[in-house]
Amino acid sequence: MARFSGKTVIITGSSNGIGRSAALLFAQDGANVTITGRNADRLEETRQLLLKSGVSEKNINSVVADVTTSDGQDQLVNTTLKRFGKLDILVNNAGAAITDGSGVTGTDQNIDVYHKTLQLNLQAVIEMTQKAKPHLIESKGEIVNVSSIVAGPQAQPGAIYYAIAKAALDQYTRSTAIDLIQYGIRVNSVSPGIVATGFIGAMGMPDDMARKFYDFYPSHKECIPARVSGQPEDIANVIVFLADRKLSSYIIGQSIVADGGSTLETRQLLLKSGVSEKNINSVVADLTTSNGQDQLVNTTVNKYGKIDILVNNAGAAIPDSQGATGTDQGIDTYQKTLKINLQSVIEMTQKVKPHLLATKGEIVNVSSIVAGPQAQPEFMYYAISKAALDQYTRSCAIDLIQFGVRVNSVSPGVVATGFNNAMGMPDEATQKFYDFMASRKECIPALVAGKPEDIANVILFLADRKLSSFIIGQSIVVDGGTTLVMGAQAHNLNVLLGLSTV
């Protein structure tokens, strides 16, 4: 019997490349497959390839749909269930690096490109996971996400938004893996390097340039030590392996890198209390709005004539309005969380950039230890926003150092601020939280919660070029040792704090 006999698989982005190869492998090994894409002609090419390989028509569900729309997602799930009666495996493969129509690169790319990039590479994965979840619980199924080596830790100034989307996706994979394994669902991902697909062409690169691209990289061992570009089936084989519980049952929340050694060889070379009232500019503004951002920049320039340092500190973990947790949190919570923790940083950076170029200034972003590599199923959207922010910091640093602007970040652990109250946690529960964490060395080895000034001191250090001039694109962890042990993950804090009984 074929190893996927009786199993049903949805593969997004299967009209060409990796998705097409994965569909062929699954179908040839006995699976029912739902193939999908926006291009009807290319999708038909995939269907014909399956038929010619000996796959029966009754085992193929071909759906022309846009996976970034709710209707397209519903169509994929509903037609699969109607035709095959169940769902065992979800492969979130659809993705693209979307270029700025005006030809802009780096930190200057339009925010519209950011929205489109994250909608396809991240939000669509979240929504497909939510819609497939009840069916995968029933079948104790598998999810395989297709990420990319651009997620880091190397900077990607040429593809910043694509890189932060994939960095966020990697954290989503880790967090959903912990959230869903309790139901018997495994979640993993594969991170391809350079693979000869239609990916480059979809970015608008002409065929002759694409060929030069694929010829150049394998010819330089510092780019691909294996000296050969990957083929779609190289990645498809990893996808099928991760979907096969008999072969990979103990792999949970991991990303397998398939890149011919690129990430092992690639290295980016990094270059080069009595305060007066007149020194304070107090601005009541909403940083998530364009008007609020403009007000901050304009009033600062009007009052002081310049900007030397930008500290992107505003952020929040926004609880779901319906009380949902894990993968069940509403997409509106995802959008609000990314808007304050990621999008506002990008927009503020863009608006302050010309002023920082004039002063050869500094940017310090405030991230969090929830960015990973540990999973954060209880704060999933906050975690992915911070993982994306870390990659933005790295990529932004390489993009701006050429102009003399340094970019770094600080990643706080447990710090006694109003953060928990802003999440709706009562004062009593907040105090219990800080007391609990600080009383257990497996949570905070230093046995004390951090204070705001502990983080502020690091921000000032990173903003002082005399003290930190050779630090570029880095994140300094300030957590009392938490990430070295991360024992907090073994505790259900909601139960311990009396916020939940389950």
C-alpha cells in the first residue's frame, strides 16, 4: 500500500515550482490532492502532469482560487471536504517576494508592498491554519509551512518585507506547533535556499536575467557551497518527509533548511534628573496612524531642528476580544498586533530616515525575548510581530549603515511595567505574575524581575556611538537569564494566576 493511501492533502501555490512537485509526490504515493493557484492555465498544467504520471482523475481536486482572500480559502477547504470527506495534511506553500512598483528597495519600499507581502506570506497561512484546524484535529494531521532562508539570522536589505514575513512565519510555526500538538497535530516547516522555480520571474525579472542569476550563484562556493541550484523536487522531498508521521513523528516545530549550504557560508560584512522644559517635546499621538507619526516627526524637527536618534519602543500584546488563545485568535487581533509592533516601526523609520541621514544618527528598536527561538503559543501574534521586527532590525541595519545610520535593538524579558495591565490583567494577577517568575530560577535565574531602567540603560548604550560604534544590526537580550533556561514554558501561567482553570 502507498504510504499516503487514503490521506487528503491541500497544497497552496501548486500551479508551479515547489507546490507542483509536492503535489506530484503526494499523489504518486496514494494521496488525494487539492491543487490550487490563481493562474488557471498553469494549474491545468499541474493537473495534466499528475494525470500523465498515472494519478487518477478522482484523486485530484483542482481549484482556481486566491489564497489571500477569505472566499478563496473557504473554497479550498470546502471543496476538499466535499470531494474527499476529510483533510489530513495542509501544505502552506503559496508565497512571493513582491517588488515595489516604483523600483524602490530597502527601507524606502512603500508600505503597500509590506501589506501585500505579509498578506500572502503570513496572514494567508494563519487563516488557512485556522480554517483547516478542526478537520486536522479530527484526523490528527500535519501542517508543513514553506518558509525561506531569508528569515535570518543573516540580514536581507534587498528583500526586507519578504524576509520579515518569513521570520514571522518561522515563529508562527514554532508557536502553532506547541499549541496544536495537544490535539495530535504536528507543525513543521522547510526553509529553501536558491531553487530554480518561477519565483524570480514572478518578481518581474526577465528570463535572461533569471538565467544569469541561477548561473552566478552555483558558480560561487561562497553563495552555494554545493555549487548547484536546488530543484523544486529537492524541497518537495522534504515536505513529503515532514508530512509522513512514520518517518518524522518526533520532529515538532522545526524548520529544515534545504539550501545547498548557503546559510553556513553566507556572512554579511558589516562596515563601517534636572531636565529643562526646553529639552522636552511632549506629543499626544497615536503611533499607528500616519497623522500621529507625522506629528511626532514634524513637531520634533520644528522644535529642535534635527533628529539624531529614533527609539521605536511603542508596542503591546493585544488580547483577543473574544478571549480566544493560540491559533484560534481572531485575524483582527493579528492585524492590530502587527500594526503597532511592526508596521508603525517601519513607517516611523521611513519618515525619520532623511533626518537621520543628515545627522548620521541611530535607531534602537525595542523587541522582546518572545521573538524566539522558543515557541510562544499563548502570545502567538505578539511573538511573530517581534520575530519579524528582529529581522527588520538586521536588514534595516545593512541598508542604512551605508549612510552612516546604525540600527540595533534590545530584547527585554520579564520587566515590571504596565505591559500586563494593558493586556487586561488585574493588578493582583499582575503582581502574582511578577512574584511567581522571580521566585523560580527556571524562569528568571537572577531571581528578580527587570525594571524599566534596566532596559533604558541598554537603549542609551546602543544610542551612544562612542560606546557601541561597532555594534550593528544586533539585539541585546536583557532578561535575567530567562532565555538560557526558558523553564517558564513548562508552566501554564493562566492557571497559576487564577485567570483560567484549564
